Amino acid sequence: MRPLTDEETKTMFEKLSKYIGENIKLLVDRPDGTYCFRLHSDRVYYMSERILKLATNISRDKLVSVGTCFGKFTKTNKFRLHITALDFLAPYAKFKVWVKPGAEQSFLYGNHVLKSGLGRITENTMQYQGVVVYSMADVPLVCCHTLKGNIRMFHQADVGEFIRNEDTLT
Amino acid sequence: MGRKLDPANKVRRGPGKKARKQQGAEAELAKFIIDGDYRFTDENSKWLKPAKRKRKMDEPESEDDKVEKEEDDVTEDNDDDDDEDEMVDDYGTLDDGSAEEFEEESDGEKLLPIERAAKKEKKLKESMGLESDDEDLEEEGDDSEDDEDEDSKSGADMNEEDTIQTNIDDTDQFRLPAAEESEKEGLLLVDLKSIHQRIKDNIDVLCNFSTKREEGKERAEYMSLLKKDLCTYYSYNNFLIEKLIDLFPLSELVDFLEANEIHRPVTIRTNTLKTRRRDLAQALINRGVNLDPLGKWSKVGLVIYDSSVPIGATPEYLAGQYMLQGASSFLPVMALSPQEGELVLDMSSAPGGKTTYIAQLMRNTGVIVANDANADRLKSVVGNIHRLGVTNTVVCNYDGRQFPKVMGGFDRVLLDAPCSGTGVIAKDPAVKTSKDDADIHRSAHLQKELLLSAIDSVNAESPTGGYLVYCTCSIMVEENEWVVDYALKKRNVKLVPAGLDFGKEGFTRFKERRFHPSLRLSRRFYPHSHNMDGFFVAKLKKFSNVIPTAPAGKDENTDAPEAPVVTDSPGEKPSQSGTTKKIVTGRPGSLKDKNKANGTAGKKKANIEPKSKRDSPTGPKKAKFAKKDGETVKGEKAKKAAVKTADESKATKDENKDRSRFEKKQGQKRKTPMIAKTRMGKNKFKKLTKMLEKQNTN
């Protein structure tokens, strides 16, 4: 486990800022303690200081996960967001989309969000903007990019991954 | 139809009973039987059995069956009167019991036929029939399709049987071992039924042994037959059945075995971090799920009766609003009752149900260390933790037995020990045959080791905690009371009430064993009495960090004493700085082993020791720790240490780090590059290899 390098930090924050914009600093400066990002086996974890300290007790090969996993760096050093970050992205998300109940099931199986499934959308949502998709009951479901055309949201990560990709979450 | 059929059936059955009462009737009955085309058509016969048995137990009142059948067939229009008449007509032979039967009948009429059917079936399963063999024979007849053959055959059989029965009442089964064997070679199906019957009879005899026993027969003979039958009928192996017989009174035994054939209801736990139970229930109901709150004892549990959607793939599930979890898994966490801000260890956490429940009770504060020995199963832990939005967890993959050395000073520890799984036979029927004595003792041994190391990981000085919950999904005494009793002897712990107001008390005496009387405070849960998986929960309170020097005993003693010495120095209070202190406590365990520890480390520590014992990390593991520190801390130390506010505790920690780093360097000096390589980071490794290459090329 190590802190992120500047490059890595930059890559990651760029990605995050697509979803939560400047709210990103709220993730780092929290009133309830110091929180930080750490890299462990190519994955970025977000945790409080207390947990961080405890985790140093555990040898690297035995450590599986600390705090919340935000995503991972690919071999090409791109940052890929994991659905596990949704809990932190959803409350800060600048642009939100609500989908109709009938459509929500299909998103959970990894499909894109079609125009027909849109229930509501934040005003002024730009093209290629990162959005968080909610069900009509305000349950955050998916992280997406908005697109033009028939496919409204390009799917990036959805909660169905908890089941489909359980193995790769860590 | 029904009516006519009924009489026939009754007649058939009747003979057995009546034969006992009035022996002359046999011939007539036989005629009836032969006549009966009626006989076999009825599916109801099964339901009727239990009633019959009941009657037998009380008093032989044979006609109930008839009446019920009639009701079923005729539906609602018939009055009691009609029934009476008919019955009388059909039978002619009716005896005393009729009045009672009618009463029952009237009760029955209130129910729908289906309900009645269900009831009967239930009775069939639960009640013990005292039916004698002729019933079985009848069933034989029912099963096989050829009427003619059967008729004649069964008739003949019945005659034989009748004679036998007239002579002997319920216990005649024991006469038959030879015949039995031959039978077994015959049709399996038939066998099972007769065996089932015999089990019931046998148990009845055993329960009233003095009155019902057959002269000259020993109890052991009955028991051995019973064991054999149970093994055959429920397909357990001999060992497990014997254990279960020891565990349960006979009357409960069959209930237990039957309960193991049925699945427990599906239960879910609301994730209060994300939603409320009422909201969740509403959402699920909207999806067509039929559910109910789970008992009074839980505010977060829901029972799923049936569902039109897969309950493990609803959007609510994926959004982490609930967790699929057996009702029994709630109990240990409720017993543990973790408080906010504590440091909790879940020693074998997969698949994370209990871990997330702990987190939810702590409202995502404090820290939970979720450990499991199996790396594959940890994936589900990680998945569940993230899905449920738990953020205060460290997931690691140690063998639980190493634990106090990895990390100690926990406020609470939950040990859900690996076990033989005898409480969850309904989930995994393989347990029925796969376990033997060695397995039980092997897991018991492992459990003892785990429990001791779990106890050693607890910080008795914790202001809020110092508790440990031990639980297994086994019902074997060897894996439960015995293990806890062992821990009571080896460590400074005592049992405290688990805070669960239901469940059965743990055993304080079992066969030749006597356990500490406080084991009454532990709780046992059984499938047949609580309708949840078989489970054992014991809550322990550690009252001193000192480890009693044990007399020569188990192998653990050799290991354990060292680690446990982790005693907190009383002066240092956990509250002062929870995190750092805890971090440190893990290591101190090794302190005592200084002699073992290599010299360098020992020396270094010596300086610091006076400050606080706990802070000095060393010991057998020291080398490893140093390594670890070197790796993990390396990066952080440089950056983090600088950034972070340095309060006292941190300072000490940093000292540790420095020390460890220093140690590491020393260690490297000593070691060959190859060895050193193993602890290097990637980059260093790359550099090194490059250098080597250069050298080679040069």
C-alpha cells in the first residue's frame, strides 16, 4: 500500500471530476477526520486515517481490501472507476439521471441506458458528461457518460457488477 | 365413490386394530379386502394415517379416517348426521370410538380440504404412529399397481400379520431381524415405509420402556435397531446418528431429523446504513415479494415466503439495501453488540454477512478487521462490504491462529469458527455421511486454537468492550461447550449472558463430561425448535490480559502463552489514542520471546521498552513485522509522517517505524541479494535487475 504518485492522482482526479466536479475536494477535506487515497495492488482505496494506520499492521500479501475501493489503474495507466465508488460519488454527483422502473432492470445487467428509459435528468447536462443514474426511488444505480443519439448513457459501471464481477472488485 | 372406497380402506385397516380387539373378525375383514376395488384409489390414505395412530395411542377409535374421507369427497353438503349414518351403515362393525370421531370431524369441517390435507400430512410427519405392520402392508398394496396380485398377497399377509399382532402388540418388530434383512433386499420403497413405522413404534416403546417393553429384551437391543433404522431412513452415517441420539431426547430426535429434511425459510437483513426496514419491505412487496418481519427479537430481519423475482438480484439487493442471511447468523452479532467507534475483529468473516451486520450496528464508525483464511471466499466479503456501503473495514487473509501476533488489542472479537456443519444439514446434506469422529475432533482442535488466539486478541482493558463471541453452526458438544470450557480453563475469561432471551441453554454436563456451570449462559439453537439453522453462541468477557501459566497440557500452550503476553500496560489507556495503541498491541505479543528473537531486534527494543511494554515490537515474528513495516510504511512514512499531526502516540509509532526500517536495513546487510529481493518494491527490484544485467554485460 502506498500513496498515489502525482501522475496517478491526476489521472484519478480527472476521472472523478467528470462525475462530481469540484466536489472532489469534499472527499479529501472531510470534517469528520482525515481521509486519503492509497494504492494497493493497482487499486485505489479511500479510507480514513485510523483505518490506514491499522492496515499498516497487515503485510502486503495478506491485505485484501481497505476502506472503499474507488477503482483501479489499468496496465496502460488509465484509471477505471469501480462501482464500489458509487457510494461516494452519488451524493456529490453534479448531474443525475433518473430512469424509469421498467428500464432499470436492464441497466443492472450491463446495458446502456436508452433514451426511452429516461425518466428525469438534471438540466443542462452536457454531452459526454459523467452522470450518476438513479432509479425513480432515488437509489443510485449506475455511472455513465451521456451521449447523443439513441443511446443516452454509455454505461461505465453498475451495481450489477457486485454480482457479475465479484472476483475483480479486489 | 368416496364413501364406498372409504369403507373398504377402513376395513382393511380396521382388521389390524380390530383384530386386537375382537379376534374373530379377521375372516370377515379378509373378505372385505378381497372385494375392494375401492381400496387403492385413495390418496388420502396418507393423511389418514396420523389420525389413526393418534387414536391408537389414545384409544382405538377407528372411524375417523372414514369420516374425513367422506368429507373430502362429498365436500360441504354432508352433515354430520349423514356421515354418521353412512359410517354406521358401512361398517356395522363400528365400535365405541365413534362419538369422539365425530367431534374431530366437526373440527375438521371448519377447515378447507386442502388445509386439512396439509394438517394431516404434518401430523404424519410429526406424530409417531403406533401402527402395526399391517398398515405398512396396506401401503405396499397402494404403491404397487397390480390389484389382483396385491389383493391376494396382501390378504395373505394380513392374515399372517394379524395373527402375529394378536399375540404381540407393538414390539413385535424386534422379532424380525432375519425377516427384516430379507425384506431389505426387496423393494426399497416398501422398506423405507416400514422402517419409518418401526422407528416410531420403537421410539414409543423406548419412551415408555417399563410398560411397553417386550419381556426379555434389553434396551440396548431396541436402541441398536433404532439406530440402524434411523441411519437407513434418513441416510445418516452411524457415527452421526449416535452423536445425535446422545444429544437429543428420543422424542426430539425425530423432529430434528425431520427438520433437517426441510429448508429453513429465506431471511434477509435490512442494511440500516442505506435504508429502513419498512421502506425496504415496501419496495420488495412492490416487486411481488411476500414477506414478513422476522420475530420480535430482530428489528432488521425479514422472512421471505415466496417471491416472483430472484431475491438475490433485485435492484434493491444490488444497491445494497439488504443482505441475504440466515436468521441464525443474526444471533452472534446481536450477542456481540458492537459499539460505535470500537475496534472489532471478525476472525472468519466470509461471506461477510456478520461483518456487515457489525458495521451496521457500529454505524460505519470505528474499524472492523475482517479476516478469513480462505482467499477465494474473501472476494465475497469484499463484494458484500462494498455493496452494503461499509467503509470502515480492513479485509485481510491470515490464518486466524496467527492473530494476536498480527494485530491485537481489539475491543470485541467475533469468532465464527469453522466447524463440522452439523447444524446446517438442511443446507448441506453431505454432512450426513461425510463426518466421522476424526473430523469432529479435528475441527474441535482447530476451534480451540482459534478461540485461544481470539481471546488473546481481545483487550481486556477496553473501556467499552473486552468481549468475545464464539459461535459455530455445529451442534456437537465437542465443538461447542467443550471448546468453551477448555478456554475457560486456559485463559482469564468468563461467560456472560449472551443477551439472547431465547434458545436453549448450553450443556453443563454431557455424558461423562462435566463442564463449567456457567456454560448455562451459552445458547443453543435448533432447526426443529427455533426454525433456524442449528447454532451455538457463547459470549465471553475477558477480565485480565494476563495469561495464566497453564500446567502441561495441550499443544497450544506452547504457542499461546507467548503471544498472549500482550498484556496492556495498565497505565496506557486505550482511549488515549485508540488506533495507534491497537496497532502496537499486536506486536508486543512477541515481547516475551525476546530470547527467541534475533539479537538486533531485541536490543533495539530494549531502549523503548521502559516507556511502555506494549509498544515494543519484537519476538518471533519480529523479523516479519520489520519486513512488513518496511514495505508498507516505507512510502507512507516518508510522506504521511511528515504531513500528519504528530501527537504522542504517533511519535511512538514513528519510532517503531524507524526502528523497523533500521532493522530491515540490517537484515539486508546480512542477507544475500536474492533474499533481500523478496522484500523489495517493484521499482527497486527493477533497478536491481538492471544493475545486475549491466554487470553481467560488462
